Amino acid sequence: MTLGFRVPSHRSAEVVDLRPVTASGIGIMRKSEFIHLHALFVELRWYLGESGPVPVGAFTAYDEYNVGPTEIHRRKAQHHEAVSRLRSGVQRTIEVREQTVTEPPMSAPTANADSITH
């Protein structure tokens, strides 16, 4: 599973890999770092909810997983999975918002003095 995050920019969106790996493919992040990353993604989720609409079901997979960042007794792999599910919801929310960005509405034509009848 690739842990990436689509970063909106004025250029094309870039994917940032958040999973440092060794040559064997095993992640080298410590459990405490995953817990911190988990907490940061929860804050990002909250911010997205406060700043605009969130697509229905974007975070359902995370909510159903029932592993929060304060549950430090959980295994590293469980926090990794929770971060991955949060990342998917954040990515979905950003993609939907980028698709719904529209041009500003055209202003109504203004009447000039010659077209106004009294």
C-alpha cells in the first residue's frame, strides 16, 4: 500500500510519499512518529470539515476502523493503517473540492443611459 498525499498547487498536483522505506521495503518510521502523523491527519480532517464541505463517506473507512491517535497501546501497523485511511479521506475531499471550483459568475449587463426609458 502506498501512503501518498495529493498536494494541490498552482501546477499539477504532486504525490508526496509519506512512507520512508528501507531497501527491504519495511518502513523505518517509529511507532511514536506514526502516532504523531496520525494526530496531524486528524487535525487536518478537522480543518477540512471546518473550511468547507466534505464528501459523504470520505472518512467512513477511518471511522469504522476505530483506532485513534490517542490509543498508544495499539500496534504500529494499526496506526499506519489508520493514517492510510485518513489520507484517503483527505485526498478524496481535496479532489472533490478541486472539481467543484467554478469560475466566478458573470456579472449582469449594466444598463447604459440610452436604454433606460422613463
